[in-house]
Amino acid sequence: MQTKIKKWGNSLALRIPKLLALDANLKLNKLVDLSIDKGSIIITPIGEKEYSLGKLLEGVSENNLHGEFDTGAPIGKEIW
């Protein structure tokens, strides 16, 4: 598939056809990594990090655990 490089401000822009974007799992505003290998530009989608509660809680220790804190009196129609 061929496409043409265009100017976008002071940069160059490349439009990625829809079918190619779908096959590569590229979506609007998704982060990608650009690299060069032997004169070819490689575009690699950056996957979103997945977190699990267990993995996040592994970082909690006696040293970084904090207690409750007061946020002040209710201002609106809070039900607490």
C-alpha cells in the first residue's frame, strides 16, 4: 500500500489508511513508539499498563502507610 508524506507545520505527516490502522490496533490518541531499523521507520503501539490490586498493595508497607485525615466540615449536601 502506498501513501504520500505531507507537511504538517514544521513536521512531516503520514496518513495511515483505516484498514492498516485497524490491523495494527492503532486508535486515535493512542501512544506509539517510533524507531528506525536499517532505514525503515517502525511504529509500535504502546500498550496500556494493567494494574492489579495485589500488585499495587505489594508496595504498601509500615513506612509509607498513612492514617485517616480530616477534609473539614461538609459544605454541600454530603450525606456523611
